[in-house]
Amino acid sequence: MSHVADGVPWRDPKRLWWPLALAVPTLPWQAGALVHLTGATVFWWWGPFFAFVLVPLFDLVTGADGKNPPEAVVERLEGDRYYRWCTYLYLPLQFASLVWACARWSGGGLGAFGSFGLAATTGVVAGVAINTAHELGHRREQVERRLSRLALAQSCYGHFYVEHNHGHHVRVATPEDPASSQMGESFWAFLPRTVVGSLGSAWSLERRRLQRRGRRTWSRHNDVLSAWALSVAVFAALSTAFGLVVLPYLLLQAALGICLLESVNYLEHYGLLRRRRPDGRYERVAPRHSWNSNNAVSNLFLFQLQRHSDHHANPLRRYQTLRHFDEAPQLPAGYAAMIILAWLPPLWRRVMNPRLLAHYGGDRSQTNHKKARGQRSEPAQTDPTITLG
């Protein structure tokens, strides 16, 4: 579909490439096909190889794409339902491949090596499904919000729906945000802090929301409880259909999906800090408060999550209209390569600390580091543009 910008027809050059993202939920089937064709059980580990070897190589070959859609076409581009269906279709493929994986685990014959490999491949699907839920969860349409919660069921991370929108987007790039990593903090120190902190924050936010509405915390109206109940229902149904033998692998793939999500959280705001205003509140979120990446291939597979700076500055923008900003600090590679770097703390600090300090003109005091935790904190104020209701 063509749009018109300044009287000149404009067409999204990536329009036909967005469905590539749907290759991710089919990774277990791809793995099975490769094992069948070659007889090599190592292909059950196809998901991690695809995510952390092939995608970085494709990024290296294709390079970055910093072009933005013309502002004149943004409204019509956001209204184009083609882009919505690219996210909607992730879910049926996601759950079909999960059911297929359960059938393989219950059938025996994979062996421990193959079973764990298939769990790792399915975990990649679960992790990227959280990203799909992230895109859907920011929308105002009720159907997209419901699909967001469904996408999170596979990873048992349904409270992300509450915490990300009402917590992270309010406190991002501050010491109070459990999902914003600090300068010098390793990923392995960040992981338990963000998991526990985000869970506690989600519960607190939901409790306050229900109290304002005069409802009990322990009720069907609690979005955190309903999200967890959905995961329990999915896992119980699969365990009933295929036997309890699948439950350890379901839990493992969920844990791997969570680890993948939190790896992304770690690198998105590493060391970046919003300044205090004279009234004691934090300055408004701007593109300079998120690390950005324009690597073309990984942006296609992640619905342009890597243009994270625009996402936080304008959380209601759909993925196809997110923009590059020169003021945003840039990662040296796409998310897939940066995740591997994040798992190796000495290399991460060697690469990222100089970039972080350069962003602040060499002034470490301007960064979000451990000493910043001593700063006085203000009660979180929810931004009405991202309220879920």
C-alpha cells in the first residue's frame, strides 16, 4: 500500500519483510525438519543458533537502517491493519509450536540432549513472544491487550503487562526502576534484582489500582492473578494432554524466555539517568534515555523494538512508525550480539562503559550507578498516555 508524503507517493520499503518475524515462532518446527533431513540431533538447538549466530551475521552483512517514515504518512501508516496482523499471527504459531514441542517431549526418543535443545529453542520463542506482547500491550484496542496477556502465558510472566506499562515507563532510567540496569552492574547481578523487583512492583501497582476502585486485591479483577492463572491453565492443559513428563521442559523454556527478556531489559537503559528537575521530580523521558540500534535484520525480527528511544519517548507509536533520533545513544551492534556480550560482564564493561561515559561527556556522576541509589525518590506518577485503565 502506498502513502502520500508532500504530494509524493511513499511506500514502506520494509513492508514485505515484516512477516519475517513470524519465522521465530516456527523455530521448533524448523529444528524438527532439520533433524529429520540430516539425522543430526544437534539441530534441536536450532533456536539459540538462529538467534545468537545467524541473526548477528545477517546484521553484520546488511548493516543499519536509520531512515524514518515521513511524518506526513505516519497517521495512515499506523492505521494500516497489515502491520497489526503481522503481530496477531505470532500467537497461533507460538502456541501451535508449543503444543508440537510437548508432543515431541512426551513421545520419548529425543534423549536428554535433544529434549533440552528443543526446550532452548522453544525458550527463544517464549522470549520473543514477550516482545510481541510488549508491542500489543501498549495499544488502546481491547483485543490487542487481551492478545498481549495471552502471549505472556507461555513464559509465566504475565505481571509484565502491569509492571512494564505502569512501572517501567514511569520510572525508566532512574535508580527506582528495577528494569533499568546501573553502570558497573553485571547482568547476573541485575537478573535477580529485576525479576524480584518487577514482580513486587507489579503486585503493588495492581493492589493500589484495585483499592482506588474499591475492589479486593485477591479477586478476579486482579490483572496479575488472572495472568498467572492463565499460565497455570495452559501448563495444566498441556500436562494433562501429554503427561507430567512435559512439565519440567515447560518450566525450563519459560525460565529461558524470561532470561532472554531480562537480557534485553539490561541493555536497553544501561547506566542512563534522567535528571531531577527543581521541583524534585524526574525530567520527562526523552530519546537520550534509551540505548538505540538500527540494525535492520534484528529490527525486523523484533518488530523494531531496538528503536527503543522513540518507543519510550512516544509509547503509543506502533512499531512500523518508530524513528531514529541522533540524540539517542547507539549500541555498537544489534540486540542478539549485545545479549551475548551482556552475559560476559568484563567484555560488556569494556565495550559499554566508555560509550556510556562519552554520552555524558565523561561525567560519571551523570550516570545511573550504584551510588545514585542514595538519591531521594519521589512517588511514581503514572503517565496518562500509557495508562491501561
